Amino acid sequence: MVGRRGFLGAVGASVGTAALGAGIGAAAVHADAAPSAADSSAAPTGGRFAFHGEHQQGVLTPPQAAAAFLALDVTAADRAELSELFQAVTSRARFLTAGGAPPSVGITAPPSDSGVVGPDISPDGLTVTLSVGASLFDDRYGLADRKPARLVTMPDFPNDALRRDMCDGDLLLQLRADHADTVIHAMRDITRATRGGMAVRWRTDGFISPPRPTGTPRNLMGFKDGTANPNIDDPAEMARLVWAATDGSEPAWTAGGSYHVVRLIRMLVEFWDRISLREQENMIGRSRDVGAPLTGVNETDTPDYLNDPNGDAIPTGAHIRLANPRTPATDSSRLLRRGYNYNAGTDTNGQLDMGLIFTTFNQDIKRQFAAVQQRLVDEALADYISPFGGGYYFALPGARDSNDWLGRTLMN
């Protein structure tokens, strides 16, 4: 096992590759947006997303097909080692998201790369997002006065069955790519470079199904998931709903970051599969086949609550109606969702263990995610799902250039 001394050595080695990673990176632009070197949300050209920018990758970036979420407990001895840990993660992420050939270390030393994706590393749409949890701001590193104003430990909501071994963590590492082996490769690379500085608390892997037949991908209940997201190409909308407030209510260092919520939700699919399609659609508020609201025809049609006040078409307790009532009073609670399916085989009773990694980015957890959760308490769908893990985190601001690193504004 590599101890702390090995971790510090790994930091030095990985920082040394930073320039290599930065040199390979390619600018990327969203298909519907003007090119911007600072826009890390842009869609890839040649499989690459820009690493540097005001914001991290993996927030506005369109979700890739495969993902892993690792909650981590920091074991760094002091604040200086914590800074080195952030620099090591940044250095590896910068290289991996750009791609290239791993350095040769000779035939007697352990290879510098696992070889999982072959002798040359392809970016493969990889994004790396690093977030911090409330527990990082205890008395270990002298960061208590720098805690994001709205960051708390995720509470138990009604109908939750949280397993605390699958909750929280000092850090959250979100890895997403076009293929699962790229995610696994990045996970092994980063954890190898940081061993002695952090340890995995919990992990879950996810995937997104391809659109079937078109439109938004489906979750494992068979319904399209993520249809009514805010417009990521609208900077004013993102400033209002996603990015940390800049009105003085947050520490200055948080500018460019976002509150990152992850909820692990088991779907009781064997129970779900035994009820009628009409009942399923009434609980969701949308047709299963097309994804249209029950007042509409197409997936992107706006639910017509005004002309359906009694819920004759979309029941008043339907999931979409509770989650987003589409009123002026609830408009500021809308979320940017980035959900993933998970499949964990079977449980000890032989029941299928699968569901949703619900992921969302918010400007204010209480105003947005928690408010939506309160509206969903005791919804009919609660009988068919069981939230069991996850946590509240804050996605760090982006690394601005090749000399910057994730967490610098927090630590300095």
C-alpha cells in the first residue's frame, strides 16, 4: 500500500505532467452556442471537452453514456497536504480529459498507466467534476469560515431509508465518459495518484440509455427522464438557477461553482411492473411511450395545468405537477437534472436492485432541491421508490488555465 510519503511523491509526478495535458487539450463548442475558450459546458470536438474555464466540466456538459460517483474521505494530514491533493486531482484530470501517451518509466518500475484503454489514452468525452462536502469544513484544515453558506449535510426526508455508509463524504468525484472503460481507467488513475490523501467512502456506477426511439433517454421505470430541464444555453437562466450567488451571500471564492446534489434512489421495479400502464402514467403525469404530458401530444409540450385545475388529465398528485407546478412562486425552485440509471444486480432477498442516481446542480439547495422534495412528500410514486444514499456537495469553481487548480480559491 502506498502511504502518505507515496502520495506526496505521486503529487509531484502528476503535477509534472500538467503541461503535457494542457498542451493536448482542444477547444470545444456547444452545437448551439458560439465558441468560447472559457465554456467548459461545450459539446466535444474529437471527443474532448475543454478542461479550463470559469466552471468545471460535468455541470452544463451534456451527460455522457457512462458515469461513476465516488464519495471520498480526506486523509491528508494538514492543510498543505489538502492543497497538494487538490493539485494532484487537477493534474490527472487535466491530462486524462485531454488524452495522450502515458510517460515511459522503464521496464523495472510499475507502469505509469493501467493500460485499461490501451497504450494511448483517448479523451472519449471524459469529464471530471470535483465537489466538496460539508464535513470538509470541520476543524481539521481550518476551513470552517470558508464553508459555502448553503452547504449542509443531507437530511433524511420523509419516506427515505438512508444508509449512512452510502451517504456524505468530504469530497465527491464525478466521472463521466462515452464508454465505461474510460470511466474505470480515470477512476483508477486518479485514486492511484492520490492514495494516502483520500479514501473511497462509497461508490456507484451509472449509465444512460440511448433515446428510444427519440428524444430524452428513459429511466428504468420506462419513462423519459429530464425533459423539462432549464435551458443551459441561456447564461441568465444559469446564473439564476445553477451558479453560486454573487450577491455577497456566499464566500467570494465560490464564484463559478454550484451546489451538487446526488440521491441514490432504488426503484422497486418488480412491484412497479405489476401495475397498469394507466396507473403508471397518472403517477408520473406523462405518457410512457411518447413522453408527452397527459394534456399534450409531444414530449416537449408544456403541461396545461391552467385548463386542468382539478387534475382531470394530469392528476394533482402527479410527479411532474408536484415537482414543477409551473407557477411564478415555484419558478425559482427549478433544477438542472443530470440523472443516471444504475443496476446493482440483486439484493440479499433475490430482488432486482436497480434505480436512479438522481443528480442535480443548484444555486440554493434549500430553495431548489429541498423545496421540490418537500412538495413530493407522500406522492403516489413514493410506494415504488426507496432513496437510500447520496449527499449534498459544492462543485468547485473551474481551473482557469494551466497554472490554476481545482480548489485554489478555497485554499488560498
